[in-house]
Amino acid sequence: MWYKGRQKQRLDRLWFGNHTSTSEFILLGLTEDPTLCVIFFVLFLGIYVIILVGNITIIILIASCSQLHSPMYLFLGHLAFVDIGCSTSVTPMMIIGFLRHGLALPVAGCEAQLCSMVMFGSAECFLLAVMAYDRYVAICLPLFYPTRMSPSVCVLLVGVSYLGGCVNAWTFGSCLLTLSFCGPNQIDHFFCDFSPLLKLSCSDVSTIEMIPSISSGSILVTTVSVIALSYICILNTILRMRSTEGRHKAFSTCASHLTAVSLYYGTITFVYVMPKSSYSTEQNRVLSVFYTVLIPMLNPLIYSLRNRDVKEDPFLTFQVTYKFFVYQYHT
């Protein structure tokens, strides 16, 4: 009887395609403890405000100051935008979930959240690789910088970054649409991540589970290779510099970027590439907090507060932000 039931279920999927009996998913969140929920609500609300203020300030600063109209700051502005998008895909829902245990999301909303998060997260991988290539050209090939990093080339690199993110999001979304959900609908996570959704599916996920891992793994291998090759060449050039000041400046620039790369790539590698049996659901949630909440908050500090151009005028950020809000008030 059991075998006939499973055989009928397979035939139903062949005839009628993707049949989803589950209308909504319940996000269980980070914790069920009422005291911790209050603490986390205040904490993550503050972090999200910092993310918005910090990254929006970077975008306004770069758009408003002519001395920051260069390829490096163009990429930094898009990185700030991607950080806002990645965090906004997840953090507001997580904050609301602290107020009431078991936040309900429709299936379409869950799929949209996953695709949005994957798109912005993948675009960040490409942008980090593009920024490493930009530093390679600036340090190793300074005479060719105006041609290698011309406005048209910069726009192309940014476009490829967003396109790569969209392709990876399409891969996750396509795999998700082939799944059937006809049983439990509680997701043991604070957002609709792919791995917890697979556990709720009543479809055969042996092949579907591999496709997003291959797609994400390909992006990681490609972008990490670009970053590694760029910094090998940069390190070789730095070691041959005679000027101690120039060597220190180059090392400082590389250290800030490599810090962001290590934090971001380290977490997403464990979450989306490593075998799921190698870590627990609890570890998955903690790592997800890093790349969806903490890293978007840290990036403005890593890239801006240590930046030479911002340091030269300590009131520049305040002035631009103040003018922006005054303009918004009067309009």
C-alpha cells in the first residue's frame, strides 16, 4: 500500500506538475525565549538602522563629492546598495518575528525572499572580485588604469555583477518551483533559506539539492580565483616597492578588502557549499546572521572609516548627510 501511494504521488506530479498544497510557511526564528526575543528585537533593530544609515551615507557621499567619482568608489557605492538589499531581504522579517513567535509567510513571499537574498548575495561576490581587480590594475598597472578601468568598462563590470546575481537567483528559484510541499510548514530558521525548505519538501531532492550548490560553488570558485590571482600580483608588486610609505599604503588598502572578503566568503562557503551534514541547523542560523546582518553593518566601517579620502576631511560625511536631510525636509 505504501509503495502504491508513493507511485501515485509520482504520477500525480508527472501529470499535474508542481502541486503545492502548503499555502504558507511559518518562520520559527532565532529563539523561542521571550526574554531573548525582546533583547534581540532591540539589538537587531539598532543594527538594521546602522546598516541603512551607514550604507546610505556612503552612497550619498560618493554621489555628492566630485573627488570620489572614481572606479573604486563606484564599486563601493554599488557594494553599499547590495548590502542594503541583502539585509533588507531578511532583517525586517526577522525583527517582526521577535515580536510574535511563528511568523507566517505565503509560499510566493518565501520564494521571493530567497531569490532576493541570493541575488544580492551573489552580486556581492562579483563586486568583491571586481574591487580586487580594480586594486590590481591600480597598483600593478597604474599607467594603464585610465583605459583598463574606463567608465564603459566599469559599467560593464557592475552589470555583469548584477547579471551573475540574477542568474544564481534564477537557479535557486527554478529548483524551488519544482518542489512539492504537502506536509509540515514550519521552517526552523529566521528566513526562507534553501536548505530548511528542502527538509519540508515531499519531493525527491537528491538531484535538486546539488544544483544550487554547483551554481553557488561555481561563483565562489570564479570570484575567489580572481581575488587570489589579483592579490598574488599585488603582493609581488608591493614587495618590489622601494618606498616604505607606498608599501604601507598598499598593504593598508589590501588589508581592509581582504578582511571583508574573508568574513563574507567564509560564511557563505559553509552555508551553501559545504555538505549539510557537516554542521547543525543551529550553526547554520548563526552563520546566516553573519552574512545577512553583521557583514552589511561592518562593510561601511571597513571600507570608509579606514579610507584615506574620508580621513582627510573628517567633517565631509557629516556635511553631506546634513545637506541631504535638510533638502528632504524642505521638499
